[in-house]
Amino acid sequence: MSDATLDAEDNKIIVLARSARARNGAAEGAAVRDETGRTYSATNVALPSLTLSALQVAVAMAVSSGAESLEAAALVTAAEGPAEADVLAVRDLGGERLLVAGPDGTLRQS
């Protein structure tokens, strides 16, 4: 599936996730869109005392900003796919649409 087959809002969260990843030089970038259309982008956190995936951070940002549900989520990673914990974090807020793209933005899973 190419960017041309994604709707503009889904393409936007992939672009946000790629931008966050590139800006921080991180292994992963993620973005989520809540029920009001607000977006949250993040990268993974790898500290000696705290390790969170990019999707976990983006979901936490949405929750802490008052989001009640997710319309969609995007993960940009060189890994094959999302970890089970990432899928569960998105589903905790009712998110069913999880887009996974490679570092170049090529969609691998939707």
C-alpha cells in the first residue's frame, strides 16, 4: 500500500511519526490521533530507569491530554512490526487502526 492510497489524516500521522523519529535520531517514531482529531507524536524512551516504546509514549501523551479514544495510530520502525504491548496500548483506548511503516514511510501493515 502506498501513501497515495491512504487518506490524508492517516498519511499525516505517518509523516508525524517519521519526523519525530528523524528529529531525535530514535529507533522508533509514533503518532496517534484521538477522537477529536488531535494528534500526538513521540519517540521511544530508553533511559537506565525507564524504557517505553514510541507508541506507549504517544498513547500516554494522548491520555494525559484528556483523550478518551483513538481513531488511529502509526508506528515507524525498522523492526518487522509492533510489539504486543504496543498493540495493547492502542487497543486500551479503543484504537483498531494501527499503521506500521518503515523508516522511508513505506506502509507495511494497516
